[in-house]
Amino acid sequence: MSTAVSTSVEQIRKEFPVLHQEVNGKPLIYFDNAATAQKPKAVLDALSYYYEHDNANIHRGIHTLAERATSAYEDTRKATSRFVNSNEVEEIIFTKGTTEGINLVAQAYGRKFLKPGDEIIISHLEHHSNIVPWQILREQTGAVIKVIPINDKGELIIDAYRELLSGKTKIVAVNYISNSLGTVNPVKEIIAMAHEVGAVTLIDAAQAAPHHPIDVQGIDCDFLAFSAHKMYGPTGVGALYGKRRLLESMDPYQGGGEMIKDVTFEKTTYNEIPYKFEAGTPNIADVVAFKAAIDFIESIGYSFIHEHEERLLNHANKVLMDIPGMTPFGQAREKTSVFSFNIEGIHPFDIGMWLDAKGIAVRTGHHCTQPLMDWFKIEGTVRASMAIYNTTDELDTFAAALKDIVKKFKK
């Protein structure tokens, strides 16, 4: 990765046009970054440039625009390979996002290799997109799903995970960072333990990509999925990393153009990886713009990102914890810049609506983690998730707004 540039939060904020507006008569404060992050001008410009100059279908054309579009598309694959430190560029498959990547593995790998009684391990911290695909696979194959429990802080209980592992374990699928709580999981340890029993591992890195360097060779995962829109890139685009030997052993997830070598009415010969998993015309423009998002993160550097977001989280804990009736959820020792909470006597949806009236965007509800909410015995939370363009001043305004809401509800 490139060396971090000399920068500041003020300079970074200037790169995000959407931040410089008023919502309901107040300056926008955007704390919904775990759902989707805003886009810097470099990403918006890359998207516009493609449509204004290079718009053409890729791989199959010989004219100039097709060659330029293909080159830009494959440049993003190279950048993504570098970003996650894959061994080969061909181990990167473009998808619609993390959800499609997980479904691809469940169907193209799991459906082919799992049999009745085989076991899949997930965790209590998972997003629905890392639960439902395995439930579908369970119905298709007769496999069994087991769940790693958590403690009161929202951390995985590793000793319990160790007890779940056995020779029957075939797939371990966990997130790198919890979208609801911000918990950073010890994925390298989880993967090593899974490999000891011969299991294949999948890491949901949707929340990790914007906050934490990813090194697929360093953690030795078998599959890893993430989304562009969480990391300041376009929506509807993501990537799946898979080890070559596994990808080559899998059947295509979808059929159509591009994923073939030869087609007759009697038989089809499939293309090489990664193309055998990229059927049809892809989301070319957004894949091209995805590279601008990767370049943007690398230009800032994870050192700067980590230091700034840790400062934000520490400040959030300082100014929010003294709000009357405050109950935080997820106090893991290792966590990223997410603050989830409830306030006694006020429904999370009401808090969200009152905050929006003050120009503050947060997420309320179960955050696609209903089993986790059930574990806490709550319906949902208010989640403030922070990014590199957020400031401590915004957190002060947020805290003041919450105190004002509490006063109004007490009257």
C-alpha cells in the first residue's frame, strides 16, 4: 500500500460534496457510515469520466472504447488484488457486494462439497447476509449450523468456538468487524483453528475494509468478501477473494455470457477464473470508479484512519456516556468507531427521527442482526458509526442534541 499523505480531517472533508449541505435547516452530520459511506469527488469524477469518455462493453470488443473500458475495469482488479494482498490477480472476483460474495461461496462451494451432517460455524455477531445463505445451504444439503456465542461486551467466546470445532466442521464463516457493535474479531486465530480441523473459512470484511488493513495471505483466509460502498466507493459493487485451488474446484454460480469458453447445445466449456464467476455484462462504470475509492484510502493510509477514528470513538465514549438513561451496547476491548446505544424510555426510532430533525443522520433498528438483538433482549438500537470525515465537534453537537431530546421526552 502507498504511504499515507500529509493530510487533515478538514482537507478530507473538502473532498466530499454531500457533506456541505443543510438538512432540515441544520448542517448535515452524517453518522450512518456503517450502512454506506459518502463518496469523495475522485470517485464521482471517475464515474462521470467513464460514461463521458469510455462507455463500452468489456472483454469482447476490439474497438478503442471497448479496449479502454476493459483496461480500466481490469486495472481495478489489479488494485483490489493489491488492496487485500492476494497471491494472484485472478483470485479477485467482482460481485454486487459482500452479500453476493457470500451467496456465491455458499452455492458454488458449499452446495457442491457439503453433505448431510456436515457442520457450518457462524457467530452470534453476524449480519443476516452471513446467516441466511448458510440456512439456505442447510436446507439444500442437510448440513448443520452451529453458532459461536458472545459475552456481555459483544466479544466472541473463543473457548466456546474451540469446543464447536470438530472433524465435521467444513465451513467457518464470521465477520471481521461487527456492523452493529464495532467488535473487531480475532480472525487470524479463528482461521488457524478452523484449518486445524480441515475447515474452509470465509471472512465477511464489509466493515473491515474502510477501517482496517486487509491481508488475505497474512490471515490465511480461504474466502473474503467486501463491498465498495462501505469504503467510499460506488454502490452495487464488491469483491470476493478466493484461493485459486478452491475457485478452480467450484462450479459457476450463474450462467451466461463471459463465463464461457465454448457453447454448443450439447455442452458448455467454462472460462478460467475469475471470469467463470462473472456472468453477463458487469457493473462496469462502478467497478472502474471502485479503483478511485481504493486509491483514496491508500493515499490517506490506515495509520491516519485508525488514529483519527480511535480519537472519535474515545470522544464519543466521553461525551455520550453521561446522557441520562444511556445504555451502550458493545464494549469490546478491540472495536472500531461504532457507538450503539439505547436511552431508557425513548424508542430508538423516535430518537432517530428527532435527530434527523436536527440534521443528524444515524441508523436505528436491528441493523440486519436480529439474532444479536434477541441475545441482548432488545428490539434494536441507535447506531452512530463514524468515518474519516467526522469530527469531535460533530460528536459534541450530537451529544447536545441527545440531551435536548431527553429533556423533551421527560416533560
